[in-house]
Amino acid sequence: MTAIPGAPKIARLGAALPFWISLGLVPLAVLVANLGGWWILLLPLSTWYLFTGLDYFIGLNTKNPDLDTPEEQLFWYKLITLLWAPIQLATIFGLMIYVVQTDHLNRVEEWTLFAGLGILSGTVGITYAHELMHQKPKAERWMADILMASVLYSHFRSEHLLVHHRYVATPRDPVTARYGESFYRFFPRVLWQCWFSAFNAEKAMLARKGLNWYHLSNPFWLYWALQGGFILLAALIGGWWGVFLFLVQAFWAIFQLELVNYVEHYGLTRKHLGDGKYEHVQPRHSWNASQRASNWLLINLQRHSDHHYKPSRRFPLLQTYSQDEAPQLPHGYPVMTMMALVPTLWKKAMNPRVKSWRDRFYPEITDWDAYKRGTNPLPR
């Protein structure tokens, strides 16, 4: 796919600034922690409802940037992803120090505050980690590992790179939500399946080198060390209550991540070509969304069709697609993730779209039972 003629110039700081909008959520977190009470709810609501409203008024962005933009012109885009790790850590542990040293907030308010921080670290932090882990520079991959460890979900890197991108939309990918599967069945399933899937993928890579799983090159040692370090830091700051607050933050970050994972590929499957062979990944195997404001917040994650088509492409260069090339979500992720929490509403909105997608791209397939149940042969 080529960029649309007259593609916008993206090298200027002014063009990159909308993607820095996430920084505004940090002073908001500090403000609501000081105000307490119902004000704390502003933090999670700002990520869901604020950007839903902005999407409604600002609309879509269907323009595609120039794919020939050189790397050096992406400085202002890369910088925000690199800065976020220290900003997130300072926010989480700075507010933890604040709440354990004062009696300004009661226990419920402290729980709510750190649940809100989890929504923030899940919506922004994990999204930025996702961008960074796909890049070649070691510094960027380190920032990704730090961000994922700060929500106790480090194995996501192994699962995402070694399993999800290779097996997306096949029975071997735990993260591809099945047609008719509610989020409440999907969430507990992926929590355990993804961990074992990630560990086994790393174990298999080591075995091909003639090494055991416990070899020091297994990244799980790094994952466990970073996660243990953050738990220890929380304990030093606030004892068992500090650890509890840190776990609350981590849980809601993971919850938010898996809500997004649920939305991104719901019901979409790659065609089984026979004998365990599947067609190559195409833009049509991910849901696409062009809502402008939520793409600012999520650094173009909603251009997910192109991300799976070209995984190493940096976020400012991701392309969007028409409905003839990729299935389109009716709304941006903030709305879609809220809808996913209400299964009847979700299925009413999405099941007809899945069926339309099948008719459009795979009219030759008349029996979808094996795809729906995930009983097609595992890919080789």
C-alpha cells in the first residue's frame, strides 16, 4: 500500500505535539490525589469519556503519512515514548509515597486512585511499551521491559513478538478473541494461556540452540528480576499496603490491555489452506479505526491493520485503510472497550460486522464452525 498523494508533513514538532497529549494525564493524577473524594474518578474517566467526546467532535483522520519519511524526522515522536517510562515510574511511586505518608485519603480513595493509575499505565504505558518492543535499538527495548515490569506483565513481550504476530487469527494465538466469546471468558483464558505460551516460545528458542530453559539468556530471568525489584520498592515505601496498591495498579493495567486485545481481532480468522498452512497476515485480519483523538492518545494503535501488516513500522508512519481493505470499528477504542464490558451490546454491534467481513473477504467459505470453535489444525 502506498501513501495517499499529498500526505501530511509529519517532521515538525507541531505535527507531533498532539501525540504528547498523554502527558496531561500526569498532572491530573497529582491533582485528583490532592483533592480526594469523587474527584479521583476523573482519572479513569478522562481516558474513556474525554477521548470519546473528542473523537465525536474532531472526527476521523483518513490521511496517510509519507512512508519515505526518514528516521531522523521522527525524533519528536520517538521522544515521547522514551520519556514515558521514567514519568510513569515517578507518578506511581511518587503518589505511593504521598498516600502512605499522609492521612489525606482513606483506604477506598487510595484503592480508587491506584486503580485509576492502572488505567493510565495500561492505556498509555503498555501502548508505548508495545511500540518500543518492536524497535531494534536496545535502549527502546529496555524501556519496553521496564514499562511492562511496572505492571507485572513482562511476558507480554515474548508472547507478543514470538506468538501473537506469528500466529494471529489462528487457533494457536490465545489473544485472538473467538467469535461469540465474551470478554469475561476471554480475560481469564488469556491470563494463563499467554504466560505459558510466552514461556514455551522462549523455551523452544533456547532448545533450538541446544540450551535449557533455565539458561541465563532466557529473558524470563530479566522479567522476574525487574518485577521483583518493583514489588520490593513498593514494600520499602509502604509495606504490605504499598505492595497491595502496586498490585491494584498492575491488575487494572493488565485488565485495560486485555480489553484492547479483545477488541483488536475479535472474530477475525486467517483462511486455513490445508495441512496446517494458513494464508499470510493481511490488513483484513485486524480491526481498523481512524478516530483522530483516540489515535493521539494511543499513538496510532488503532491503525492496527497496518501494524500487523508491517510490525516494525513506527507509529507516526502507520497507514489507515478503507473498508474495502480492512474491517472498520464503528468507534474508537475508548467506546469499544466500554462496549466489550456489556456482552449483549458488544455482540449486537460486532457479530453482524464479523459476518459481513466473512462475506466480503471469504465468500468461498461456507462452513465457519471450525473457525468459530478454534478447531482447525494448529499452524505449522
